[in-house]
Amino acid sequence: MQPDRREDRERARQAEPQREQRQQERAAERKERLEQREQRRQDGAQRREQLFRERAQQREQRRQERLEARERRPAPLTPEAAARGRFAAQFRADRRQAEEARQQAREARRAGVAARHAWRHKHHAHFVAWVGPVFWPYAYFDIFHYTFWPYAYSEGYWAYAYDDIFEGIFWPYGSSYSQSTYAAPYPDGLKSASPGDRASRDRAARVIAQVCEPAKVVTAWPFERIENAIRLDPAQEKLLDHLKTAAAEAAEAFKAACPTDIPMTPTGRLQVMIERLEATLEAIRIVRPPLEAFYNSLDDEQKARFNLLGPEVGRASTGRQTQAQDEASRCGEPKPGLIDLPIGRIEEVVRPQGSQEKALDELRGATVSAVDMLQSACPDVTPQTPVGRLEAMESRLKAMVDAARTVQPALQTFYASLSGEQKARFNTLGSEARHRRP
């Protein structure tokens, strides 16, 4: 037994250094793990501190940017500056023309009277922006009548049309300084209306029936008068039949673009306006080829008779080209009444905070770009032929569509960032000032 114990002790003595080495290794591993844990803790603390400093710097940078943006914003507009800062500012000073436009807008809102009916009273036709929920309700009539008889429309027709792009987006009840020459989308009876209000739906349905019925639109073309007055040959009669077919097709496109309800939000109104403008542009593109073919088939005597089919008003007027050039020269002037006035009023009423302020600045930038697009399409001359006038109107309609499309993404982003209370204030912008216009 003694030799066995001696062998055990000897093996234990020989294994002792290995055991001590393993203990030292485990101790070293524990120490290393503790050091790594401490290093990770320190690294995490440093990263959190760095992130905290970066976020603080970012908040301070955003605060400084907001302060700088506020400093760059123009001072509040005076009523006179707001009234001058529009495309149609020069026509506002013409009391007779302004009164004609106001009367026509009132009649249109009250009874759905097309602009061309002004001719019966020896007045020029003016732009009518809204009849109920329908933007540019008489676009179909006006576009093609203007093609042949531009002298029967007021010189400020297109200026008011450009202005009403922005009026319709931002001011559902009309802005404080635009006066009643601009027809707001919501008449007095719709101040408290809601999409579910039956009376509002009934009124909207009546208006849509008045201005969106294809049969009524087609009969607006003086086809029978053309045939009786011009004495067409068989080839020209065939071309006129093609024009009748195109007119009916364009009328159907217009009906498809009529709203089925009253848009109650700025984003909804803008979408309705875009659809209406695109339908108008599409109608021009549908009718233009057969219209050009028919008119170009007429000889000089027939064209002279055709021109006599138009209204008497304005036919003998002179100086329209000079007036158009003067209008174009003023068209490029700043338009604070279309940019600074609505954006400033939105800021005052909605009171945006944080990221909403950046979204509002982007909306202002988009509005500036939209105004620039319309200024690039200002009418500087009235073409002398129907074909030329139709081409000019197609160019102006495209500019209007592009301008509206430019504003749309920024408006949607800003509106989506608002709270329910802020949206409610934005939706009724201008209602409190409707009866306090200068």
C-alpha cells in the first residue's frame, strides 16, 4: 500500500504546477472579461454622450434655421400691397370692369349663368372660378368661344384665371383682399356645411347638373348657325361632322371630371382643380385637330362670315394688343398677394410647430415655383387666328396644370403633418374675414 501512496503523492506533486497554471489562466480570463465589460460600458457611455451632443447640436441648428427662416419671411402685407400683388391687379383699378365681374360672379353663383351670357347685356365675359363645387364651370364654353371671339372677353380673363388657382387652394371662402371678383368655392350657404349634409349635397347636385351635362355642352357649339351662315360644301360638311363628334367626346371627358361632392379640405380642392384643368386640356387636344382642319378649309369669305357669328360686344374695340403687352409686362412683377399673404395667414391661424414649420416653408417654396411657371406663360399677345389662339390656350392650360401639380406634394405633406385642430383651422381659412373685406 505504501508504494501506491507514494505514487499518488508524486503524481499530485507533479500536477500542482498545471493546476496553478489553470487557475492563473482562469483568473486572467476573468480579468480580461471584466476589462472588456468595463471597456464596453465606457464605450457605450461615450457613444451616448456623443449622441446626446449631436442631438443637442441638431436641435440648436433647427432652432437657428427656424429663426433665420422667420427673419427672411416678409413683413405682413398691407391691404394695398396684397391687392397689388396679383396677376389681375391692374384690372382691379377699373371700377366698371370690376363691377361687371362682381355682378357676373354673383349671378353665376346664384343661378349658374355662363360667362358668355354677359354678351346679351353688352358686357365682356369674365372668368368665373367656381359655381358650387365645380372649378371653372364654363371652361368648355369659354375655351372654344375665346378661340374664335377673343374680343368678347375681358382683357383680364387669363389674369383672373391664374389668380384663382391660388385663391381656390388657400381661401375656400375668398381671401380678405381679393374682393368678390373672385368667386370662392364655398358660398355663404356652405359655411357650416359638411360632406354629410343633405342640403349641401342637393345644392352640389343641382350645380353639377347645370354645368356638367354633356348634351348642354354640345349644344353650346353654334353648329346650326355655322351651316346656315357659311354655306359649306360637301367636304367642309364632312369636316364639320368630325368636329361635332370630337365635341361630344370632349364633353364626355368634362363630365367625368365633375366632382360628385363638395371638397372640404385644401388638398381635396386642389385635386378637384387639377382634374378639371386636365379635363380642359384634354378637351382642347381632342377638339383641336378637327377644329383646325375645319377652319383651315374655309376660304376668306367664309372665315369672314364665321367671325360675324360672334357677339357684337368688343368687336370694334382697339388697342387690345397694346393692353395685352402691358399686361405681360406687369405679369412678371412680384406676386406677394398669392404667396406671402396665404402663407402668412396659414402661419398665423394654424400656428405650426417644429417640423411643421419646415413643411410650411417647403409649401411656400412650391408656391413661388408655381407662380414662376404661370409668369412664364403670361399672355403677351393675342394671336390673330383661331388656330394660334387655341395653341396659346393649350400652352396656358399646361402651365396651370404644372403649377397646380407643383404645389400638390408640398401641400399634402404640410396638411398631413397637422393635428386635427390645426386641420380644422386650415380648412376654414378666411371664413372669419369674409365680411370684413375692404
